[in-house]
Amino acid sequence: MLKFFVVRSISLLPLCVLIVTIAFTLLHLVPGDPAVVMLGIDATPERIAEMQTRLGLDRPFLERYLVYLANVAQGDLGYSNFLSKDVLPAIVERLPVSLLLAAMSLFWAVLLGVPAGVFAAAHRGSLIDRAVMFSSLAGMSIPSFWFGLILIMVVGVWFGVLPTGGYVSPFENPWEALKHMMLPSLSLGFIQMAQVARMTRSAMLEILRQDYILVARAKGMPEFTILFNHALRNGLTSILTVLALIFAEVLGGALVTEQIFSLPGLGQLIVSAVGFRDYPVIQGSLVVVGIAYVLINTLTDAAYRIIDPRIRDS
């Protein structure tokens, strides 16, 4: 396993450099002078010249790129003029909120989606199967922000069971943190549950036709043991792929949900940065999210090797 991580880390270096290159190039694709765009047309020439110097726009493109690449390698993602602080600490402050939201959303997706997909495959063509597929189709069709607003109105306003917004750190008050994250994680988790259920059903349908499943049933093994100990275990590789994509998607794309529920996460930071034309924050967020995708895919590949001995020995 150590050899796998060493080889994979070396092979991922070019990909990380490509991510940094794309993030750096985006600043220079903005029409006009980025310094003027950030400060506005009413900015004085002195302020524009100062911003150009801070962004390195007064130097050649290749020199700026090499300096930015070296700074990123040292953990320096630039300085935010609007936040009056370095970009990396600003992202690190917001990242735990987005990680907690992504983890809880994934929890609901697995808790509801995997059993639903297993039982739908086990009862193919039955009422259970049709109900799961209809629910999955509805879940994939409903926008997460609309479902979040419905949860706020029904659960938070009408019944007053859960808070409708805000964030409490789990280190300060775990119970309050759980209550505040319940609605946003449910609004995202319900949408992701549909994808998990459909993928689980698809993987299980193929596995349940295998000969070893027929032999297990002929031996009189309990159906629950066949489904969850034998069939589901062999279908985990396909399900893990979907879960990894969902986690990365929620981590980098929960912009609207964080806005609706007033969560001070990475998504809200990106939206604010776009509104203020804070390009260093946008660049830094793109780098962090892109590298997070890479790390999640690497951990998923490592999980494949743990679950499936055939992959481990290859």
C-alpha cells in the first residue's frame, strides 16, 4: 500500500501543476485589466498601479506564472485585498464547514440510498422497485435549493423543530452543530441519495445474476446474508466511485445551499469573492478544490485495493 501511495503521488504531480496553471490563467482571461476590474472604474491610477504590483501584472507572464507556481508549492495562495488577509488562512477557516456539510450529506445518501438500491434490485419489477426508481427520478429532478427552501418552510418555520440557518462549531457544542447542519445536509443528501440508489441497484442487478449467488441460495443461506454480505460487498467498487464523485461535488459545489442556510463555508466564500471580484480568492479556491478532487480519487483507488483483493494483487 505504501508503494501505491508513493507511485500515485509522483504520477499526480503533473495533474496538480495543471490545476495551478488553469487557476493562474483564469485571471488573465478576464477582459480588460484585472486590477481595474477588482477596484472599479472609479479607482485612482495610484491604486490601480498598486494593485497591479500586488498581483504581479507589471512583470512578464512567464515570470508571474513561475512565481505563482513556486508560491503555491510553499502554501502561499496570495493575498485578498477585500478580506485583508492571506487567501490560504481564509480558505482553511471556511473549509471545515464545507467538509462537515459534505460528510453529513454523504451519510444521508449512504444511509438511505444503499439499502433502497439493494432492496430494489432484490425485488426487481415489484412495487418496491418501482417506488425506489420513482423516488430516485424525483430526487434527481428536484433542485437542491428548492428542496432546501421547502425544508426551511415546513420543518423550520411551520413546526419549528430545527434551526433554519446559521452554523455552530462541533467543538463548541456538538448537539447544536448537528441541529444546525441537519436541514442543509438533508437537502443535499436527498438529491445524492437518488444517484446512490440507482447505482446500487444497477450494480446489484448484475451481481445477483452471478453463479455464486445462485449457489448460495441453493444452499439455503438467508437472503439478508446473500444481499449484504456477498452481493453488496462485490458491488462496493462501483458504489464507491459514485460516493467519491458525490463527496467532491458537494465539497466544491454547495454554493447555493450554503447561501440559503447561511453557512460560512467555502461555497459562500467563493460567491462573495465573485461578487467582490476577489480574484486571488477565486484562484486559491479553485486550486484547493481541484487538489481535493485529486486526493479524493486517490483515496478511492486505495479503498478499491482494500475491498477487492483482485485489484490489490494486480
